Amino acid sequence: MAKSEGIDMQLLKKRILWGGGIVLGIILCLFMFLSNRVVKSLLDATLGAYVISDTLYEIKVAYFSRGRATANTDIPDNDEDTNNNPDNNKNFALPAIKSDDQIIKHTAYTLAYEEEHEQAKWVAYKLEQKNLEKGKNSRDGEQFKPDPAVSSGSALPSDYAKSGYDRGHLAPAGDFNYDKNLLTETFFMSNMSPQKPELNRGKWNELEQQVRYWLRFDKELYIVSGPIFAEKMKKIGKKNKISVPVAYFKVILDIRNKKAIAFIMPNEVFHDNIQNYIVSIDKIEAKTGIDFFPQLSKDKALEKKLESSETPEGWF
């Protein structure tokens, strides 16, 4: 009788091992061949909002997405009109799209992801009066998370651990706290760039607040923010090597009142007035290779006026 029980136990162990192997094989296949977005949806549906779900997703991004970057030319809705239709206000903020750009569209903002640097090269969005509405939402409890829309896998929150740099928002959380879902979107790692804490919490934050102040007097503003890279840059990150930009730009367009202003802020500690960092849009285009607000090209005189201006007149 004891022998019979022993045989049954051995069979049970074999079945468990076989079953576990099959499950593991299925998971590996899913991780290898399904997109980040699909895997994230499956994990959320089966495991819910638990640590194990986030951990498995980070494994997928870290080990099964490397080296599989593909250009995402799924430009936002009405992409044929993005750079041509002046009435397409939602997409007016978008820079010119290049053929090899990996474009990621979220509800709150659109970005072009740079796999080489593991961050966006620009993040663009439109601000309206509703963005100033005071909701009950705050960033408390929000968690940084990989972006499942990045085909090659975005940086991970852990890549910034003990680096000495903040996960600096390019599209500020404060611009979207009127809507919980939009606020949550701003915590995708694709929207983060390594900023010196003194910049992120200091003058960069001051500039973000200044933009929201301007919005009080204007119906809408178009914003593009991003890093400025150099030939040699420090890298941070364990799983992903993230470039540390030498500076950051922010470009603001008020098309209704036909004015624009732009800034370049060094990624370092400084305390002088933010007006000292006003530059022309032309200068940022020369440094980054980005063509801002291509729809302005329909009116060459206006484009030249707005993109060559280096004055705070009409803003401060």
C-alpha cells in the first residue's frame, strides 16, 4: 500500500513539473512575441494591480524587448493633416515627424521616443483653460511605470535608483491634475528625463508654473519640451543606459495672439532669473534638429517673426 502511495506521489510531482513547465513556456512565448501593451493588458486582467503584475511586466520590458525597436509611424489621429491643416488645433503643437521617429500617442500628450537615449527627444501637448480647473486629484500615490506603448521597452523606474538624478517630467503632472487618468499618464517613464534635483524642483518647476500662469490669460497654449543631448554624456541605469542631457528646452506658442517664447535651461544648479534663459526657437532647432510648429510655414513672415524672437515682450 505504501508503495502504491509512493508511485502516486511521483506521478503527482511529474504532473506538477510538466504543468509548471508548460505554463512557463506559455509565459515565455507571450513575453517574446506579444507587444508590451498586450502583455500589460493581460497581466492587469489576470493578476490585477498587484506587485507581481508590475514585476512581471518589468521583466518583460527589461529582458524581452531589448533590441527590437521599430519606428512607430502611427502618427496621431488625422496624421495626414498634422503638419498641413491650420485648423487641426489638437495636433498643432507637434513638431515635424521624421520617418524613423517612434511616435507614442497618449491622451494627454504625444512624444517621439529615442531608444538610443532611453527617453523622449520631444514631448508635445496642448494646454487649455480646463487644465487650470482644480480637481481632487494629486500626484500622491502615483507611481512611475514603464510605458507599454514603447515597442522597444522604455526605461524602468529602478534605472534611476541611487543615480543622484530626479525622474524629471517633460509633460508636467501639474498640467493635468484636473483629470485622474491624464495625471496618471504623465508618470510613464517615456515622459521622464534625468534632471538634477535642484533643476527639477527649482527653476524647471518655476517655468512650469509660469506657463500655467500665462494660461490664465490665454485660451490655449502649445507646448513642446525635451532634452538637449551632447556628443559625450553621462549614462545612468542598471537595465537600461539612460543619457543625462546637458540641458532642456521648452517652447511655448500662443497662436491666437501670434506670439511665442522659448527657453534653454542647463541641467545644473543655478539661481538667476528664468528670463535670462530665453532663446529663439531657431536656436533650439539648430541645437536639436527639431522643426517646431511646421504649420507656421504657411505664413513665412509670421514663422520668421515668432521663431527668431528672443524677447520676453508680451509674456512677462
